[in-house]
Amino acid sequence: MTNNNLLPEKAVFNRSNPSVNMTLKEAASYVACSPRKLRDLVLTRRVKHARVGSKIVIRREWLDAFLEKGGAR
């Protein structure tokens, strides 16, 4: 028998205090685009990223630099 009250709440991304390292989904929320669009930008090397195994990780400072250069224009 499990107690559902012990399960953690679903994590909600807070743009006002984003973590330093973000998943693709969190990073897409941060730059206000779809995860698919951001993945395309990563695969074409327009957004700096790192991989941890098969996961894409993007640092907040890399996204800020991307946005300062004009984003996905």
C-alpha cells in the first residue's frame, strides 16, 4: 500500500529563478519557444549545448548569449 501524499509535486519551471543547467524542455520555456524548435537550433549548432549521455543540457549563460546575439532570426 502506497501513500500518494508522499509523492513529490510535479516540478514547475520558474523563469524568475532558472537553474544554471537546464534540460531542453526547461531551456525552451526560458527562451519562450517550443522544445522542438530549440532542439533544431541545437542540432544545427546555433545554440551552445552539452550532452550528458543522450540528454541535451544547456547552461543559462549560453542561452542568454544566444538571445543577446538576436536569437533565432
